[in-house]
Amino acid sequence: MAPEDRQQVMRGNAEEGELPSPPAPEPVDAALGHHEEEMPRVSITRKRAVAFALFILAGIAFLYFVLPKLAGVGTAVHHIEHGDKWWIAVGVLLEALSFAGYIVLFRAVFVSADSRIGWPESYQITMAGLAATRLFATAGAGGIALTAWALRRSGMEPRLVATRMVAFIVLLYVVYAGSMLIDGIGLGTGLFPGGGPFAITIVPAIVAAVLFAIVGAVSLLPGDVERRLGRWASGSGRFAQLLASGVTVPALAASGVRTAIALIRSRDLRLLGAVAWWGFDIAVLWAMFHAFGSPPPFTVIWMAYFVGTLGNLLPLPGGLGGVEGGMIGAFVAFGVDSDLAVLAVLSYRAISFWMPTPLGAIAYLQLRRTVARWRDEQTARPQASALGGQMEAPGAAGAAGALQGS
């Protein structure tokens, strides 16, 4: 099947909400219809690298030395050393389970039976993407770009990669929005223990409900929305040019949402990896409260966690400072002792943010070698086919001659 025909079939399946299987990798990039892509890189000058390092050091100094003193708990590092080591060990194990859930979800969405992406490659792609997300202030765009690049280099069609990326994000964040909706209403109405002010219970629940409505509306976009918008983009005006540049976005978003819905309907147990990703990470924070004192109700930890993680949207590397401040502020608003909140949140971030980052950097280097191996395999495959054809030709000619002689 020609690349254009295959892409048209996949596009039709995605628009109907079916689950298009990732195609087997082609031997050369020309057959895939795109040129060889370079690994996404970040332009880092010496001045920018020094500024980045100074920001990280300043952030660590403020969070772990200045902020605890302002809260009246002294040096946080000293107090962390005196935490219950068993609970801290439990927190490390829970964080490992959280990342395992993320990898399982990745395989459920992107990996088919004939894919060249095995478990080692799944680990490399997810960990490298998470490291890029946490180190660069791009609201997760760095990790998304790196993941999409690796998937394309494995042989997946670019449009299929985009559709599955949307589905992956939808599946991951439907748990986030659902948690804020359920827990916010439960705390705000008194159904769950812990109470809490309107601003951090009902308001997040309203925001989550709006997000669900938007995603639902996107799923209802017609399958030919790209063609319809393409008519408007055929002009020569400024508006037409802007529309032409983004005409594929609604169609890809709708296809991705419908793909996510189809995956949910398939009842693939691996989709529970999304629940594991968030649930085990929240459990790390719960374990840190146990390490330094008595934890508040789990429903409070649940809500303060999601309110605090909105700090990842700030233009800060990994939300450094924004997430910690958001979580601590939310806990204080819920009536949790500020000293305990500071120690629990900072120790949680030490595990969830700093522990996986070196592993992600190593995975990045491993991924580069993996992609180089894929490229060598793609180059060697057509050469082997051509060599085999040359060896078969003389044999065929000899057989023909023997038949003629007889």
C-alpha cells in the first residue's frame, strides 16, 4: 500500500474513533514520506547555562534553607535527616511504582504487537521525556517534543503520532480533572473529611467541569472539520494564512480525543497506569507526612496535591518553587500545621523531582544510541534486499538456460 493510501486509511479510522495500529517500520525514511529528523535540542549558550544553574541553586537554597526558617522549622535538610527513614524508603518505592504506571500507560497507547519499541525502549522514551519536562520551563512541551521525535524515528507516521499523543495526554489528565471534580465537591460540601475554603475546593471543581465540557465538545467535531476549515484557509488574506497554519489542529485534537474514548471502551487494564501515575505520586506525599508527624485526611492531601501541581504551568524549570509554594499554601489553607506542611512537601519534592532527574538524563543518552541503532537497521535492510536480488538473478538465468537446453 502506498504511503498516501495508508495514511488516508489511518486518518479515517482515527476520525471514526477506532484504534489505528501503529504500522510496521519501513526500511527507509523516504518510504515513510518524511526526511530524517534530528533529535530535539535546546539552544543552550554558556550564558544561558550559567543562568540556569544559578537559578536551580538559588531555588534549592531558598526552598530548603530560607523557606523553612521563615516557617520556623530551621534548616529543612537537617529535619529531613531526622524523619522516619522507613517512611522515606516507602516514599521512594511508591515513586518507582508511579513511574512504572507511566510506562505501562505509554505502552497501552503507543505500542502494538509488531512495534520495535520494547520495554527498554519504553523506559528510555518516557524517562527522557519526563526529564526534559522537568528541567525546561516549557509547560511539558520539551518532553512532548522528545517523545514524539522518538516515536517517529521508530517508524510511526507523523499524523498517527500526533493523534496518539493527544490521546495519551487526555487519558493522563482526565484523572487529574476527575480528581479535582470529585474531591473538590466532596470537600466543599462536607461529604469528605477535611473541609476547606471555597477557593480551593469548589472553584477547582468548576474548572475541572469546564475542562470536561471542552474535551467533550472537541470529540463532537465532525470528521471532515479539516476539509471545511481548509475552504476558509484558501484565501490570500492574513486571516486565511493564520487559519491555514492551524487548520489541522482541530482535526487532530478531535481524532485524539476519540481515540482516547475508544481506548477506554476497550477496557485495556493497562490504562490504569494513568491512575497509578497520579495515585502513587500522591501516596509519596502522604508517606512524607507520616515520616514527620501525623498526616491530615487523605482527601486533603489529594486536593492540595492537585492544586499545588498547577505550579507546573509557571515559566519555571519543572515548576521549581511554584509547585512547592502552591502545595504548602493549599495545606495551610486547609488548616494543616505550616511546619509539618513545609517538611512534608519539600521531602516529597526531593523524591519526586530530584530522584528521577539523573535517571532521565541517563535515559536520554541511551535513547540517542537506540535511535542510532534503528537508523542503522533501516539503512541495512534495503542494502540486504538489493544484495539478495543480485544473488538470485544469476541462479534464475542459469535455471532458464538449463530448461532451454533440455
